[in-house]
Amino acid sequence: MVKAKVVVISVILSLAPACALAWNGYDYESGSFVEIEKGNLVRTGRDIEYYDYKNGEYRSATVDSMRSGPGSVEVEVYDHQTGDYRTLEMDRPPSGRAKEMPGLPGLPSLY
């Protein structure tokens, strides 16, 4: 019985959205993959930190605007190191989050 609960909980946790870890995207102007890590609140006017794979370094920026498309979110940022604006096309995060998943009968709450 306990082993079955552990298996079910493991499956649920493995299905948690990837956006809980990082938000992946691409800068078409520079040809660079980028990643905004967990802990960054990506909203207009907020400062964020992202990893630029082409330059191999973390960069800080201010979010200038955000536009939602059918399969992605376009995030325009002002890069503090270069003084340039960059448009990052980020993968659209899954709409559901682990906390919104329905509870399973007979299992303790994970939250």
C-alpha cells in the first residue's frame, strides 16, 4: 500500500511543469539560446537575470514589454551590460501548475 502511494506521488512529481525550473527561449537577432531561471518574476518594469548560452554568462536586464503569441511569449528586455534592447522569444509555459492538479483520493496533500 505504501509502495503504491510512493509510486503515484513519484509520477505526479515527474509530471510537474518544466517552467518550475526554467523558462527557455531564443534571441533571433544574436542567434543565442537564453534561459530565465526560477525565481525571476518576469513582468514589465522588473529586473531579471538570464543566461545567454552564446556568451556563456549570466546577464541582467529590465523587462521593457511582453507580447503573447500562439506558441511563445516575446519578452523585450534592456540588457544592462550592453545597453542594448533584446527581444527574447520564450517558449509558452504550460498553463497548469502542480498546485492546480486535482487531489487523488486516499493520498496526503503535497502542499
